[in-house]
Amino acid sequence: GDSVTQMEGPVTLSEEACLTINCTYTATGYPSLFWYVQYPGEGLQLLLKATKADDKGSNKGFEATYRKETTSFHLEKGSVQVSDSAVYFCALSNTGGFKTIFGAGTRLFVKA
Amino acid sequence: NAGVTQTPKFQVLKTGQSMTLQCAQDMNHEYMSWYRQDPGMGLRLIHYSVGAGITDQGEVPNGYNVSRSTTEDFPLRLLSAAPSQTSVYFCASSYGQGRGPDTQYFGPGTRLTVL
């Protein structure tokens, strides 16, 4: 069945460092791919998404490119801020499916 | 739009008690889901619905019931609470668009403790 694997955390960075959180997926067909973010004490919210191969999703300085050849959707940001400290979830949704498949989440700590 | 609302925000139960967690959305979404999130961060799907009158089990359905009598509401019932059900519960909704669930909109969560 469909699945999502993302790098284990926690990831600890200093402010202004570069961020990459790896995400790979297994799915038949052409799924939609998502990154969600969860700030402390809150529910998840959409960060960005891509619906077809080679699409790039972007929001708040974060980017991810849908790579079908490597089945990946890595999250990147060039310069992180303390306010980016959160848990990040990679997810997919597939045609004909009824469920969103979430990765296990990666906790990011950014130090001032 | 209020989005997805959940009540209560916090609840403490004794083992064996029953209760209902409420979830409502005002976006006319077809899909609604219940997840639990335990320390260690991952989400586990309890039950989901693809429209009024249609529900199905997720990964961890035991001990929980759901119903979907209207598009807006999707309550989660704990039949006989157990300490293993101590968790944070999130409700989510989305459009389907014929391609599977689109962007999920999450409620703020209910933090449940079972003593």
C-alpha cells in the first residue's frame, strides 16, 4: 500500500542555517504530496503542496519539489528562524483513495 | 468561516466512562477524519467518512464509534474509556475532488486523559 517515510528527528539548527527534511513515498499512480506543520499546542496546518511531477510548492520561504523519478518531496528552507520550530509532516493523497497517508513527523528546534 | 471546531478542548475521564468528542465543519467538505496523536508525534487514523451516512475504520478503530448524519458533524464516541485512550484527538476535513482527499483542515484538538 501507499506509504510515506521521512527523516527522524529531532533536528536542531541555529538561526539562519539551511534546512532539509527528507521525505520519500511509495504509491501507485500520481499522488498529491503535502507538507504540514504543527506548532506547539495546535493542530496541523498545510504548509505547501504539489499535485503533479516537477511541481514546486512554496510558502513562507519553504520549498519542496515533486520528484517522481526519485519518489521524493524533500522540504527545504534557506535560512530558518526561531519561529520555524515545530513538527513537520510529509503526506500523500492518491487518486481513488479515501485517506491521507502521513509520515511520522520530524521535530525541528531552531536556536537563537 | 469557523473552519473545523472541536469540543471540548480538555477532558478527564475515569476508566469505564463514556463520552462523545464533537467535531463540526462549515466548509461543506465531503471527507472527515479522526486521528489520535500520542507522544512521539505520529498521527494514527481512527475512523473516517467520505460523506453523510458513510463511515469506515482506520488503523486504530477499537473502542471508538462514529456516525455522520450530516455533512457538517462527525462525532467520535468513546464507549468505555481506558487509560490507553489518553491522547490528543484531532478532527480534520477536506474536499475529495475525485482524486482522494485534498488539503486537510484540522481542528485545534481535544486533550483527553483517562485515569
